[in-house]
Amino acid sequence: MARKKNPPYKTGDHCFFVNTRNKIRFGKIKSTHESTDGVLHYQIVDTTDYRFNIVEHKYCADTDKLLKGVKRPAKR
């Protein structure tokens, strides 16, 4: 099944995201950044434990069902 196109988020929006431990969390976007290669990144505050996370756009979605099976690569 193809994944739906995910529009970019703005500061103040809420979304689901995959954290570094591959858990789906819900948070508020504090700021948006674009890297030199054009990849969108968000600074997100987790609403459960109030941790700051830096997350790429591809690991964010409007519903948690869209993130089922999405995994972030392991750090080396």
C-alpha cells in the first residue's frame, strides 16, 4: 500500500512521530528547519514526557496508523 502524501507542518502544529527508540509519539512542533540538501526537519516537544526531538519530515504523520511499520535506522 502506498503511503499518502504528507504536507509540511508549520510551527505550532501537532503530529505523530517516530522517536529514536522507534516508538510512535505525539508532539507539538516548536520550529521547522530545512537542511542544505532540502530535507525538512522539525524540533518537536513530546506531549507525554516533554522531551525535545529532532525529527525528519518522513517520520511524521497526522495519524499514528500511517506510521505503523515505519522504523528509523539504528545509530552506530
